[in-house]
Amino acid sequence: MAIEAAIDSWHSANPPFRGGGWASGIEVALRAISLIVTVDLVGDRLGAATRQQVGEILAASAYWLPRFPSRFSSANNHLVAELAGEYLIGLALGTRADAARGALLAETRKQILADGAGAEQTPTYAAFTAELILLCAAAARQAGTPFPSPVEARLAAFANFVGWLPPAAGFGDNDEGRVLTLGDEQGYVQSVAAAIHGFLRMPGNASKPDDFRALFFGTPSDPAPVPHGLQTFTQGGLSVWRGEMNGRSIDLTFDHGPLGYLSIAAHGHADALSLTLCIDGEPVLVDPGTWLYGSGGVWRDWFRSTPAHNTLNIEGKSQSIIAGEFNWSHKAVATLMDSEPGTHWKLRARHDGYRSRFGVVHQRTVTQQADGILVADQLLGGRRVAEVVFQLAAGLSTNQQANTVTVLRGDEPLMAIRFPDAAVEIRAGGDAPGQGGWVSPRFGARQPAERIAWRGEVGEDGIKIHLAPISPSQR
């Protein structure tokens, strides 16, 4: 069968401890997990030779993983995968894996913050980590040694966090890593959240009919109401508002969190005080995405730079200074100043990323008004020529009249953006980073998309930009 051929081919090219397949701990762990799940599903149909090969790979992996763990600045999703692999191998082979279990429980509290946000500042990496923990929790329950309730509480908090995210929300890195997968799938983060609710028998958003994770973990006990209003995730550094405006359903996010996790903040982007916005469930103002890692070159730098995000930049410089594909030499620190719910809610945050180089602190205030959302940017401590960016999703277009830019999907007007004056440039694509807008809809892909940029002097008196969704009846 195909499974036997695949296992034999890999075992022949990568016998224990030899070959490229043993170079990375996270790959060793994920391969072991895949083999364990496969054998659990179809083991009785595998021949003796294949079962012997699987046993050799798992035994070698059990030896390899605890001897070469990810440490220091790499103790993130890589370490969680390695611990999960070590723990699941121990259960599969009937050996003790108490050390891996204890370390995995400790990492759960580090990687999933108390409010449910992921410590790495990216929903997809948080989902990847949560899926690893969830699979181990399910195996532990089946083995009669369930994980303690605080672990389930962190998983539930993550699923709640996901429930607040817009359907197409994304920020930080995303390389489309999966623990369990049948190939290309949309809505990965939401699928993991539904699996958590199914495993915990909690109300939640139902999984899609073709969501195979429901076969492993079950489905939510009851539908959960769609959350509305303003929600601030203090530890994760994200505020979300969901509501109605001018006959439109609006989802808005405001990022006031740290750059990323641990010293190098490997998967974070320089996106402090950036916004995303969805109208009627479709993305309008978006995070640009990831593109590529080690082979991304200058484009890797662009996609995680401040000028690529929906925030303010000075002289095209990033708030945090890039020092390699996964490194930063200086990190901006963002602080939430106000979070006021209500009919006219208000959010205010600032970051210090430009203080040492330009002598100013960027402060942004986002307020709901009767007919839209007001975005006010200030530079505290001085005046500088700055750029305020709004990156549109691919496929959208614009029409500018004086200081007002109308965003359209096809011939349907979605939103009017009113600037202080007409000093606005709108460009898509370009041969080099920064010439126009680009978005990366998935890892390894990029598309031109219109980037709206206002340029002018900003000081303590600030500038105000008004985002007004356009009612469908006004077409």
C-alpha cells in the first residue's frame, strides 16, 4: 500500500541518525507523531516489515529528542513539538515520559497566555502549539492519566481568543505548519479552536462539515453566540471590536502587544499600533503576510517591516530594527493606555520604537463615532515627517477625490477614508520593496495590492483619519 511504500522510502533514505531527516528536532518530532497517528488508524493493515521500520524510527526518535532540545531563544513552538513527540512516543512504546510531560505542561503556560493569546504574537503559530498540546491531552486522557485542569483552561482560553478574531485575521509569521493535516486547508486556526471545544465538550463555533479534526476530538457541545462589542486581551496585546456600522458588519483589530516571544522574537512583525478591518466578514485592511523565511531576502524584511503594516512609520524605518531573517537588534515596547468599552468605545496605545532614533513616541487613539471610526496619530516629544499606511486586501480598488479615498470591491463601495489633506499616494506592486503594496495570501506567494499612504508632518497636536463604512443602500 502507499503508506508502506512511503515509510520504506523514508527509512531507506534516512536510517536512524543518518540522513537529512535527522537534522531538525521539530521535524523528528512531527514525523514521529505522524507515524503514531498513522499506526493508530491503520496499524493492523501494515506488514511486519513496515511495523519494524516504524518501531526503529520511534525508538531512535525517543533517543534523539531529549538529547538535542531547542533551548534559549528557540524554546518556542519547536520545543513544544519536541516535547510532544517525546511524550507521545513514550505512550506508544509503553515507556515512561514523565520529564517530557512535566516540561510540556510548563510550556503550555508559557506559550498560551492567560487571556488565550499566543506568546509568539501570531495566531497560526499559537494554533500549531495548541494543536500539539491538544493531541497530547487527548492521548493522556485515553491512557488514563489526563492533564491537569489548568492545561485545559489554557486551551479553552485560546479557543475563546480565536472566537473573537475576524475570520480572515492574521498577523505575525505563518508558514502553514500543521500537526495533523490532509493537505491544503482553509481556516486552520478556527479548526483547532473547534477541536478544543469538541474535546472539552464546550459550546463553540461548529467545525466545518469537511473538518477532519472533528473525527479525532469531537465537535462543540452547543453553538456559541457570536461575541460582539469591545474585547481587550491585555497579556496578548490585542483589542478587537465587532459590531454594526452603517448597515455593515465590522471586525476591527488593534495591535498593542509585544514584538514577539523571547529574545529574538523570531515570528513577530514590527506592527505595533497597526489595525486590520473586515467588512461583512471579508478582509479590507490587512496584515501583509509572511512571504518566505530564509530565502525571502529583502522581501522577507519588507513583509515584517513597519511600512508594510497599517500603522505610522517615520522615514520608512521600522519601529523595531531587523537584524536577520528571525532576529531584531532593537525592539519597540508597546503600552496600552486606555480601553474604554461602550457605545463610543475608545482605545489608546503608544510605543517607544522611534524614541532613541527620532526623539518621539508614537501614540494612536482609535474611537468609535456615530458614522465611523476615528484614528488619531500623535508623535509625542517633537514633529516629524511621517507616513500613515492602510494596506488593502488583494482584489480591492480605490477612487480618490481630493482628501477622500473610497475603497471598492468590484463596483461596490465599501468604505471612505478621509485624510487631513490630499497628500495621499496609492500604489500596488513594484519591482522592489516599498514601491507599492504587496500581500502574501499564503507562504511562498505574494500578490500586488493597493497600499494607501498619507505623508505629512505629525506632532503632538496629531492628525486624524476617518474610516467610514458605506451603507449598501448608498450604492
